Amino acid sequence: MTNPFNDSMERLRSVVVEAKKMKGITIKNETLKILQEAKRSLHVNFPVKTKKGTEIINGYRVQYNDALGPTKGGLRFHPEVDHDEVKALAFWMTLKNTLVNIPYGGGKGGITINPKEYSQDELEAISREFIRQIHTFIGPRKDIPAPDVYTNPQVMGWMMDEFNKIKGEHLPGVITGKPLSIGGSEGRSFSTAMGGYYVLQEAADQYDINPNKATVAIQGFGNAGMHLAHIAVKDGYKIVAVSDSQGAVYDENGLDVEKVIAQKKKTKTVKDFPGAKNITNEALLELDVDILVPAALANVITEKNAKKIKAKIILELANGPVTFEADKILHKNDVVVLPDILANAGGVTVSYYEWMQNLQGDYWDEKTILNKLNKKMKETFYTLHEDYVKRFDVDFRTAAYVHAILNIQQAMIDKGWI
Ligand code: NAD
């Protein structure tokens, strides 16, 4: 199986080689050296009493690089969480935050559990104990977690509450993606999908995709995937396939997205949606669609299936869905990949707005937030498109990496690290 950290480092080194061919761009050896190591990692193993007895729960928090500010990144609950996966995700956060020009370093965390095996009370106990274990490591000016795969505003609420109890202070800025009633932000719940959609609008414009004729397949029907379907269908896109961990459904005439959402809420799966065909998650990726949206887990498009991808545009709402080897094949086949650190940066951007609101104690309405998000995503898309993609004939991922690395490099030079 692909090791996500090794894969991400291989890609980083290859981008640096590519950057050497770009006139006027210099990435220093010291920059590469620093970016190949996670600055701080905390690995905890802690006991929690569950219905199975006393269990030892395994968790991580990685602060990858803090040249630009406090580290920031999500926390996931998943049985496959390990140190290398969290490091890769924290590295991507490092690039993502600076790519959209927000003053954060990159971090990430995770707990190695299958949340579906636990009751809400058990998940609360695990969440609170995890914070007791890592509370000295995080803080509003140090490292700020947020939701990710299988964590949600409720989990963020428990975690913030536990942190505040330990500190004896009200510090809502320690965590983002909270419920609105306790310092969450308007728009945060669908910001990842919304940010991705703003990027897609510009890409569709540049690559002659007509929303009223375009077809879309979405892998993963959680926070990112479900909201994307809901937003895109309203603008005329035809969502022909969606999936979750249990399988995919396909209807060439377009799915009734609102009904699929209602079914997912009721039965916990999109499978067996009336009138649609059940297909596998693998088959969904290979459908003949205009736009493919991986919105579940990493490494789903690899050198094995990259040749079979027929989509014109891949919008990476998931982190790391396309491997390094697959990227090369897709580029050769003229598939435009809008990379994770651009396509899903809307989530962390609105997290940043949430944090700013928490620190100021002043709250903004949804329209203000979405206008700011739209402007940021569009500006970032055009910076990459004009200054790198068109100028140097590179793919969007190379463009995004080079732009982000140059920003971090400048901060590290100015801080005297290099
Ligand atoms: P989520 O837990 O809300 O949803 C995940 C979805 O993926 C679920 O529908 C689940 O059934 C599905 N899934 C799980 N395993 C699968 C498999 N093997 N095949 C197909 N589907 C599978 O998580 P989310 O927050 O929507 O995150 C999805 C992706 O987006 C992750 O890669 C995450 O890192 C990334 N992301 C999320 C945010 C955010 O704000 N939520 C921000 C940036 C990036």
C-alpha cells in the first residue's frame, strides 16, 4: 500500500526539480531539508473505559511547520490513522494554509478508531481524554484543530469544552468547526465544498465546461461530497454518481440529490437508491463524466487506474486522493487536476475566519463570509493559472506547491531559519 508520507515527500522533491527549470524561481536546499521533516509530533496511548472494557486508544497530533504562524489542521477518527498518514496530512496543511495566504503553519491529528463501533457517550469520553492528553501541545496561539473525516461540530464542542475546563478560561479559538451556539462560524459547515465549487466555476470557465451540460461523479458523501452535490446541482450540473463507504449509485440521467441526501440521513448509506444502479467505488472513478470529485480518502487514484480515468477535471476535495505516479499519467492524458491544497482550502479558510471572530468577539453574517471566501479562492486560482500554469506549462499541483513553498521559504529566510 502507498505510504502517504513517502509519497508526499517524493512529490515534494520532484516539484523542487521541476522548479529548477522555471526561470526566476529558486527553491533553496535548506528549504527542502526543513520541509522534509515534521517539526513536532505527539503520540499518545491512553486508556478509556468502553463497553468492551478498558481500551488503549492511540492518537497523534503533528505540528509540521510553524514558520507562518500557529499550526492549523483537522483531527480525524479513522481505523487507518497512523503517524505517517498524519504527517502527510500536516505537510499538506502547511502548503495549503500559505497557498491561500492565511497566517498559519500546518498541523493535523487523528485517533485510530472506527467511530461507528462506539456510542456517542464513548466518543465523548475518547474526545475529552484525548484533549487531556494533548492540552499542553495545542492552544489558540499554538495549534488549532478542526473537524476532518468522521469528526464533526459536536466532537469539536466536547474538545473545546474540555480544553477550557483544564485552562479555567473561555478560549473558543482553540478549535474551529464548532457548533454556532458556542463560537462556530456561519458558513463553516459547507465551506470546504463551497470553496471547491468557487474554484470549479473558474476552471469550468477556463476549460470550456458548460455547467448545464456537464456531468459529475462524487466519491464520498460526507461533509465535503454531500455539500458539493447540493451546491453544484443548483447551478445545473448533473450529478450522475455518488458513493460512500458501502458503495456507489449511478443514474446516467442525473440523481435527485436532495432525495439521496434524505436517504443517506435515514439509512446511513446512498446504496440502493431507487431508480439508480448500484456500482462499486472503483467503477465510479472510471465513469465517463466531465468532472470527478474524490471526496473521501487518500490514494484512490493510483498508477493502476489512472489510465482509465475519463473525466476532464478532477476536483480534489479529499486530501491526497491522487498518488504521485497517477498524477504523471493524468497530466499526460490532459486531465486537469485541481489539487487538494487548492480545491479543499475553503474549509481551513472559513476556520480562519471563525478563529478571527473568536479572538475579536465580533461575529459576521454568512454573506460576508462567503464573499470573502469567493474572493480568496478565485484570486488563488488565477494566481496559479496565470503565474505558473500558463507561464511555465505546468499542472496545477506543481503550480500550487511552488507558490506555497516560495511563501514559506520567504518566511523562513525572514525569521533567520535559512
Ligand atoms: P466525512 O466523514 O464527513 O465523510 C467521509 C465520506 O467518505 C463518508 O460519506 C464516507 O462514507 C465516505 N467513505 C469512507 N470510506 C470510503 C471509501 N473507502 N470509499 C468511498 N467513500 C468512503 O468526511 P469529510 O469531512 O467530508 O472529509 C472527506 C475528505 O475531505 C477527507 O479526505 C478530508 O480530509 C477532506 N477534507 C475535509 C474538510 C472538511 O472541512 N470537512 C476540509 C478539507 C479536506
